[in-house]
Amino acid sequence: MSIFRSESLCATADGHVARLVLTRPDEMNPFDENMHSDFVNALSVISTMPNIRVILLTSTGRAFSAGGDVGMMREVASDRERARRMIDNGYRLFLTVLELRVPLVCAVQGPAMGLGANIAFAADALVAVKTARFADSHVLMGLVAGDGGAVVWPQVGGMMRAKWHLLTGQPITASDAYAAGMITEVVDTVPELEPAAEAIAQRLAGLPPLAVQGTKKAMNQILLGRAREALQVGLMYELDTIGSEDMIEATTAFLDKRSPTFVGR
């Protein structure tokens, strides 16, 4: 049964499982302004359905999500009000994910970057193809890693590992993330991914829902506590770097396919 559809994603329900699919494969499913709004709206609709016990998040194409849209970030650099609105929407999106009533199972088939990686690591179960890569590369774009990375990476991977990946933008493969305890399960090939994620979703859906939801809520209080400490602060620091000379240089160099030169302003 279809329950939500937009240009960015679609949501369906089958029994106790809602499936949320990112549907812009040609653009690598970026978390741009439209995706921010659509993602929150879809989760809000799903959350009103008492029969739903699990949400399964997947995507189409070779990438799970390319994260933020670099071209959009370049545009936002000269529009302070738009930048502030984007930051506010990012805060709302991440809290919506952490406050979900039911477990979120995420299936990652390819690169999960920026906010895409952070949403994946905020899930209650994460399945990935072993060659998939996760990265929060905000710093490489001259931006503070504000949209949830400072909340979830230390929780799933430990503070020292999180600092390395967030301060450098260095990706981690699903195989290495699994070995570090950051991922629930890895599979060898893309065709194996959705059956594995579906099996986890169905297992969770078959358990006592009040017990599962209460346990999830108790555990997510840890993430929500970290979010209250770090998320808004990180996003405000990110806002400070939007429009900086380094941010403009980083995004311009990325689009021009050249090496950037940073000046610290």
C-alpha cells in the first residue's frame, strides 16, 4: 500500500513493515532541501500508523546517498536566510529520526556520505554491502560536521575513531565498520542486501511491539542526550562556516575538479 510519494522518495506499507525508498538514483539521492522536507514528512506520516512496527530504509541506484548537494551549498553561501533555514531543517530532520517510535532498519548498497551516513548510523539496525563506504566529508567542503556526525559517530565507533573520520573526511568501508562494531550485518553482493535487511525488519516486527519500542526509546535517550549537547551547537558552527572563504574555495574546487587552497577564513 502506497502511503507517501514525492520526487525524492516513496513509502509503502506491507503488514507491520513500512518501506521508505530514496528515489533519485541519477543524482545519487542527495539530501538537499527537497529531500529534507520529504524525508521528515514521510516519517511523520508513517509515525501516525499504529499498525507499523518497523521502518525499512533503502535507496535506488549505485549510491545510498551522496549527502549534501555541493552545488546547492555553493548557492546557499550567499543567502544567509536560506542557509539558516537549511540548518533549522537539518536539526528537525535528525531529531525526527532519533525520536521515531519504531525501529529503523537501514540497507546501504553503495556510498553513504554526509547526512546519508549519519542517518544510517542513527538507525537501530544497519545492513550494508561489504564494499559500501561511509563518510562525513563536511570538513573537505570547508564546513563544520554539524548535521549529526558528532552525535552518532562517537556512539557507534568510539570517540577516537569518530574524531579521525570527522576531522579528515576519511571514508570507512562497510567491512571495516562491521569489524569495529558499527554495523549490524554485512553481505557480499547487492542482491543479498534487501533480503538480509528484510529478514531483520520482519524479525523485529514479529517481537512484542511495546517491549521493542520501549527498549528502543530507552536506548535512544542516550543519542537524544548527545544530540541536545552537540547537534544544535554543531549546526550553529556549521552555519558560521557557510559562506566562509574556505567553504567557497572548497566547493568551487570540487565543482572545477581541482585541488583547493585554504586560508583559514
